[in-house]
Amino acid sequence: MADTAEWMRKNPHAGKSLPDGTATPVAYNGHMTVGIIALVIGVGVTAVSCVAASGGGTYIVAWGAILFGIVEILRGFGPPKRPDEPSRTE
């Protein structure tokens, strides 16, 4: 635990956006974590409702949670593309 506190003290921007607008790798891990949780919940709700409706009836496809999870996982792989800044000539 002391190692983590020391690391956070040396890396104050960990998990946050940096002053130039880019995010740190820890922030991207957060996107992946949220995405995996949402995807598992969406697939779980869909599977449980399909099993419950196996004898006949309707079931729920939680496509919103599944889609959100996929998007968040993809966001976790890297920073968003930013337009190129104009080159500075002196």
C-alpha cells in the first residue's frame, strides 16, 4: 500500500487528463473496466431472459448495455484521435 501511495505522489496526473488534454494510461484502463462490466451485465441480462422465455414468451436483448460496453472497451485501447495542430514556423 505504501508503494502505491508513493507512486501516486510521484505521478499526480495518474488516471486524469493531463494539462494538454490527453489522458493517462490509467484513465484508459478505467474505460476498459467500465466497458467489460457493462458488456457482462448486458450479456447476462440477455441470457437470463432467454432462459426464462425458453418455454415460450418474450425475452430482452440488452443491446444498449452491450453496445455501450463495446464502445468503452474500444475507447480503452487508446486516446481519441485529435486533429493535427498547425505547425509553428519561426
